[in-house]
Amino acid sequence: MKRAVKLSLLFAAAAVIGHVGLVMATPHILMNVAMQRISQDGKLVNQFYFAPRTTQESRGIVRPSPDLAYASCVFDLAGGPLLIEAAPSSDQGYVSLSVFAGNTDNIAVFDSQSPQGMRFVLARKGQPVPQGERVVISPSDKGVVLDRRLAPTAELFAAADQARRADRCNRLGS
């Protein structure tokens, strides 16, 4: 009887440890897969990728909205902070910029219809940043910056595409 209780407790402990490990690892694994796809297997890091217009076949990671133009920057802060700039929309349409950490956590969101666009420094805690800049501190070296612009028609997509081409995701001083 004691042996059965010990085996049951051992099984329960292994199940709990396995479950907790899986729950903690899954976001990191999913984000790594997403970052590999977005960065084209690491070729596009610390620079924006401008996705083509969404169609019914668009399924890079999840099904994107057909009303939005997307740009994404897989970032790596191991070499220092980045200056992120999102150009304003040429037609003053809606622009949203989100920053996701390496575990899928959304760590910052900016939305704007302002004529000057959005600008901030993305850094790890302890990295030097310029005075006077808006700063977003990332809990991870790697993650994704996602720019979404309202573009429900081909004409508006063309305007959003032209505007987003001025987005920047560069090392400070570059």
C-alpha cells in the first residue's frame, strides 16, 4: 500500500512539474517560431519587414485582418538599444504600434493620428538611453515591434504602404 501511495505522489509531482514547465515554455516557443518566420529565418533583424496586402491565403502566423497594412521588426537588444520610429499615415489615418517581448507579452502600445508619427527608444534595463527620449524597457533581448495601419481599400493600402516605408528600427546612432 505504501508503495502505491509513493508512486501516486511521484506521478502527481511529475505531472505538476511537467504542466508548469509546459505552460511557462509555450509562449517562448511560440514567439521564437513567430520571430523566425517574420525575420525570414533571422535575415531581417532590427529592420522593418513590410507585409504585402492581406488576401484570403495570408497565413504567415495567424490570419491577419484584411483591413490593415502590417509592418514588423524583429528586434535584438543584445547589441544595445534601438530607436523605433513609425511614420505618420499620409492620410492621417489610424496607426497602431505594439511592442511584444520574447514571451508574447505586450509591453507597449502606441496609437496615433498625429502628424509627427511615433518615436521611442527600445532598451533593456540598464542600457544607456539618451535623455529626453520616450523609452520602452523590454524584459527580453528579443521580441517584435508591430505597426498596423488602417487600409481597407487598395488605394488606402497604397497610401499606408508608402507611409510605413519610412518606419525605422535602428541601433541608436545609426
